Amino acid sequence: MADFDKLGHSVHSIVTGFEQTIAECLTQNKSVVEDLIGEQLYSGLDGDTNSLRPSYSDDPFFDIKGRWYHDSDGYIEWKKKITPPMTSPRLNLPPRPIDVPNLYITGTFHESIRATVNGGKVSINTVGFSDGPDIVRKYGDNILNLGMDAREYIVLEMLKPFVGNFFKKYGF
């Protein structure tokens, strides 16, 4: 009977501790989650793996009097120089097309992306950058969602080892 009691205790410990373990892993790796969102954006992708819209050719910004008035092509060339399209380092996402924004000029928006973990759920917001909410409104809430490649990275590179160690702790 003692073996069943021990097994019951182990199973109970696993069930009650699993969610906490996931939350702990995500909390310890919040900066990685934030970087993955930045990679997606730099590649011109939202959390649904769609290109960010509006593209430079369709952006009403270029219809407003100012430095880039009716010069989306000049802006595209300028952006190519300051943020050249390239394959992303962790997710291996392809370089963005030149007409697709990456929401990166000085890095302020990307640096404002913050992940918080509550009960095993990750929430991602922009914090401390006054234009952050306007950028999210313009390009959509899903720019702060983890795409399929980012979720796969999190599972394989972060959660799998963490969960493996958790089960080893209980002799599995």
C-alpha cells in the first residue's frame, strides 16, 4: 500500500507543480520572449505570420506634409540603409520585403516590448514609450503575439528542457 501512497503523492505533486514550473520557466526567460517578438517585427511579421500592414506603399503617413510627403520610395531606401533586411538569428525568419515595415528606427519601440507572466499565461505589451500604443493601434494587437515559429522555439528551446528537469525531479 505504501507504494500506491508514494505514487499518489508523486502524481499529485506533478499535477499541482506543473503549471507553476511552466510559469517559472517563462518568467526566467521573459527577455527571450521579448526578443522573439522583436525578431518577428524586424522581419516584418505579426503574430499570425502576416506581413505588417500598411506597407510603405499604402501608408497614409506619406500623404501628410512633411519630410517624407509622397516619398515612400525614398523612405524605403532610407530604411534599407538603417535597418537592412536580414534573416532573423533565432527563428530563421526570412528577410522582410523592402516595402514592409519593421517598426524599427532607433529601437525605442522594440525596447518597449515587455512580457509578463501570470499563472502560466504570457502577456506582451509596450511599456514606457509614449508612441507604443499608437503603433499597436496602427498595425494591430497581433504585432505583440508570438507567431508559430516563436512558439515552437519556446517549446523546444525553453520549455522542453525545463519540463524534462521537472519530471526527473519526480523520478520520471
